[in-house]
Amino acid sequence: MRVQPRRVNESSNSVTCKKLADQQSRRRFRLIILYLAVLSPLIIKGTVAVLAPTANSPLDWVDAEFGPRQDYDRFVEQFIAGDVVVISWPGCSIHDPRLDRFTASLRKSRAFFRDGEWLFQRVTSRREVFRQFTSPPMSLTPTEATKRLGSFLLGPDGETTAVVINFNEQGLQHRGRLVPLIRAAAYQYGGAEVETQHLAGPIVDGYEVDLASQRTMSRFAPLSSMVVFCVCLLCLDSMYGALLVFGVACICQALALSVIYYCGGELTALLLVLPPLIQVLAVAGGIHLLNYYFDNSDGSPDDAIRAAVQIGWLPCVLSSVTTAIGLGSLAVSGLAAVREFGSFAAIGVIITLAALLVLIPGIIRWKPVRIPNSAARKPWLIWGKLLSLQLRWAGCVSAGCIAAMIILGIGLANLQASVRIDTMFANDSRLIRDYAWIEENVGAQVPIDVVVRFDTDAEIPVLRQLEILNEVKSLILKHSEVRMVTTCLDFVSPPIFLPDGDHSTQYLSLAEASAGSTGFFKSVGGQKCWRLTAHVSALEDLDYGSILKRMQGSLTSEFERLNESQSATIELSGLMPLVHEIQRQLLNDLFASFLTAFVLIAVVMTIVQAGLISGLIAMIPNVFPSLALFGLLGWLGYPIDIGSIMTASVAMGIAVDETLHFLNFFNRCLDAGSSREEAVLASYQHCGRAMIQTTLICGAGLTIFALGDFVPTARFAWMMVTLLITALIGDLILLPSLLLHPFLRDNSRRERAQRVSDAENNSFH
């Protein structure tokens, strides 16, 4: 008789505790909203500030500790930086006196100074060089001068030339302002219409990357957001629900961008993909939570969202952790820009997780989301049919997918990386057309520098030094890809006699002075350093790595023969070896980050699955998308860039998100006593809709960026969309076929039998 009141009291206490917990949750939520409101001015300020234009350059992707970067910095200290603008136009002739006015404006105009400091290191006019050649002391004839200039940016017509502008370190910080000013000066003083001007060089490359990045954000980011919202509305069939998911995603983006600003970072061309990535993750998590909410809507909204959080918090946390691991694996990169992306993206993922688990439940408690039409929420009949096919063909599907993954994965051995300018812009872009015009009418634009160093203590005869330099030039010209070679000897008249004694010393001093003034000679550390510059095409289908390797090999072997006294050295230097090392580092980073992400995520999966074999089997659908896509790119010989290497680790993290939601529900069903077949069907019915909706929404939003003219961002977008679709196939086709494999089904029968036996033993005792 006393038991009943006790049960009533216990039930009453339980209700009271639940009410108290709800009240505390609401108070916490109101405090969080208050804090966000207080911080909103700072968040908005950081978001707007970080979206301001920034300077982008492949050289900025590496830090000062990167070995090849240190070699390049030493080269710049000794000679001259490769940060140049080459400008020309139809009618830019060595006989046009307007070139003198143009170069004078570049040297004297206040627009090209800041705080009294000139923003350029050197301005070189081929007309001035021509006049130098035809004047004392060289006194070459016009024909001889033209012939000498033939290897020094003079077109095949013997007249068309260019002006080369070397930027100093301060000027690099203001290239966004200086490039338009150079165009304006060419129009005002050189008589060149802006539409007819052609610009090339690393400075222009970075400037165009800046403009393309800004255009991508201003044109496609709003359109992408609109598409995401519209598809979200169609999938959820709830305006309020779509606004909720979309709004939380926007808050996550703003928080992630403000973190970049307050950590002292900049939104470089590489970090441009961070906002859409955060949007993808936020929308994916929000869609899953709302679907859990809809599936548990039989009771009150409070009970429904409480059940949704109870079901969804674990897969959301695990997927966010694994995604952060996938992104954090980029920290092993040797490129500073990739490490920066990985760090900020991982922080953004954690922020997104917190926002999802706090804001969506809190807002729904405050104002519940309308439950869509029950007919629209009925389980799709296709899941039963798909399960039937899986039961019949599970072994074949598993074997076929794994075989395809292995065959495609072999193509990874053929994968190539590139940071060439023609892989970053479309063929009809102005930059590529400018390069094509300059290379056709003036000369090749990609420099390969060779430095010959003579020890001053060795007392090598002057004639022998000049002979060695000439022979090195001949060796370089034997490579068919080399269009021209510029040396110090191009700046002095050829001797009419064999120099010896005092005459040879005078001649060498003249050569050193002339070459030093143009950045082709430097005496430093007891060595006389002579620079030779070969030029190859920027647009032809050339393997720069192969060219550098062959050139290094031939120069090293032949130089041993030339250098009898062993008192001279030769090396490839300048910008090209650095660019080649950046390309090589891209490939290394791809494999290193992917392997790191695989190992760390595999550890998480084995813990979640409570078994080594089952955890590793669960990893197969997650590596399937990346191995298949990158392997296919390798088979097709399609080069990857810095935007592409990030997609492998990112895609693995996103694929794990869907896998964990599926496995979480699958394991809950198994624990409740369901068979594997029943558990797969239930997982299909409860998770399949959200997985498809997530892929549709995120894929549609990212597809918009694939329409842009900035190739790295477009390539990142279409690769991410392809990986999302492949990951969906892996999670809805490959993963269930693995879970339904006869081997695992036999194990599950033994597991159920053991559970029944344990239960009987416990009840007996």
C-alpha cells in the first residue's frame, strides 16, 4: 500500500527535475544570446575587416624557414628580386621617345613614392639599353646593338620591346595600388591605350589572383548562399526551419572569419574556400538535427528536440572531431598557407559544433519549428528496395567498389602538382592573353637563373672566366626549351683583342660595373658571382621540373670539365627552383595530410565501433571518395593545385560525418536487439533522407563557385561536389553492403546468440 505513493512521488520528482533542468537550459541559452549580442559589433567588425582585399602570391605560401625560400632570399640579396612587372603594347618600340617619358614618370612621379621612399627597386627600359649600346664606351652600330638585344627582351621584328619594373619589399605591399598607376602612366606618358596594354610577371600574377579572388567572393558568395537557402527550403519543407539552419550557418561563417581577423590572419586566396566549407558543415549538422527533431515529433516540441539532441549529439561531436582532425592534418604541410588553412578551418569546425548544439535546440525551445506534412515525412519506399538489392548483391557490391578503389588508387603514382599561372586562369582571360602577346612579340617570360661563383683567391685569368661564362651560356642554349639567355657579357662591347694584363683587368672591371648595375654581377664573401638568366615559355606545355633536372645534370657534369682549378661553383637559383619545390611540396603534403587524417580518424572509428576490424571496415567508405577521385586525376594526367590538395583531407572529414550518423543509428538498433538487416533498413529510413538532403544542399551551394573564372576556387568547388556525391554513394551503397556482408552477418548471429545466452544466465541467477 505504501509503494504507490512512493512511485507517485518519484514521478513527481522526475517531472520537477525535468522542469528545473529546462528552466536552467533556457536561462543558459538567454545568457549565450546576450553574450553574442554584446560581441556582435566585434564579430561584424572582424568579418568585414578580414574580407578586405589582400595580396596573394605563391611565394607567400611558404615561410622563411622553408629551405628553398631561404636560398631564394639569398639570391635576391645578392642580385635582384624576381618580383617584376613587364609591360608592353603595340608600338612600344626602341625608337619611340615616349618610352623615355614613361620611364621618367615611373622614377620621379610622387605616386610611386611612399613616405619619401621609392616603391621600385629598378626600372629598365630596352630603349635605354639600346642607347647605351650605341653610345660610348660600347659604340655599337644599330645593327650590332639590335643583335645584342636579341637575347634581352627584344621582339623578332627587332623593334618591339618592353619596360621591366622591379618592385622592392615596400612596393610589394602596395601592388594593388601600383599596377593601375603603372597602366595610367603608360597611357599618359607612353601613349598606350589601356585596352592595348599587355602586362606580365609575378607581380601581375599576384594582382590578378587578388582581383579574381575578390570577384569570386562578390559575385558568387551571395548567389551560393541564395541557392543553399532555396534548396534547404525545398528539402525541409519549412520556411522557418530553412531560415534557422541557414541563419546558424551564417553565424558560424561570421565567427570563423572574425577568428581569422583577431588572430592576425588575412583572407588569402586559399582561405577563400573557408566560408563555404563552414557553411557546408553547419548545414549538414543542422539538417541532421532537424530530421531527428521531425522523426520524434509525436510528443511536445520540447520532448522532440530533447530526443533529437540525445540521438544526434554523439554523431555530431564525433563527426566534428573527425572533421577537425582531417583539417588539422594539414598542419603537417611544409607550406605556411596550407597550415594556416588547416588551423583556422579546424577552429571553425569546433565553433560550428558548439553553435549547432546550442543555438538550434535553444531557438526551437523558444519557437518550435512546424512539423512538415506527415505524408512528406513517410519513409521512402526506395529504402526497402535498396535493402533487398543489398541483401542479394552485398558481396559483389563490396568487392566491386573495393576493386574500383584500388584500380583508381594506383593512379595516385601519376599525380602531378602545378602552380603555373596558366593552371590558375582560363585561356580566354586577359592575363593569359597578355602573356601570349608578350611571349610572341617580346620574349619568353619564365626565368631560370644560373649563378657561377669564382673564388677571388684563386686568381683565375680574366680570359678564362669569360670563356667559362660563354661556355655555360652555350650549354644552357642546348636545351631546346630555352628561348634566350642573358649574361653580363651582353652589357659590354666585345673585345677587339684577347684581353691580357692591364687591358684584361680594365675590361673585366667594365664588365663587372655594367653587369652589377643591371643585377648580373655581385662580389660577396670572397667570391665573384656572375648571373646568367635563361628564359622559357610560361604558356607552353613544359615540365619545368624536368627542365631543371636536366639542366642541373648537364651543367654539373660539364662544369667539372671546365673548372680545372676547382675554384668555381655553379648552381641553379632564382625563382624557378623555388616554384618547383613548392610544387613538389604540394604533392608531399597531399599524401602526408591524407595519411595523417586516415590514421587519426581510423583511431576514432575503431573506438566508436569498439573493434579494430569493424573500425577499419567503417573507414573504407571514407577513403573511397578521395582515392577514387585523385586516382582518376592521376590516370588522366590532370594536375592538382594548392586548392586541390586540401579537398582530400576535408572530404574525408565530411564523409566521416555521414558515416557516423549512419553507424550511430545502426549500432543503436543492434543494441536494441534488431538484426543487421533491420538495423540497416532503420538507418536508411532515419538517416538516408538527411544524407541526401545534405549532399543536395551543399553540392548546389558549392557548384556556384565552379562557375567562376578563378580556376583554383572553381577546381576546389567541383572537386568538393564530386567528393560529396562519391561520399554519398559510399555511405548509402558501399557502407551497407559491408555491414551486410555474409562474414559480418555470421558474426552478428554469434553476437546475438551470446547476448541471449548471457541474458538467460543472468535471469537464472
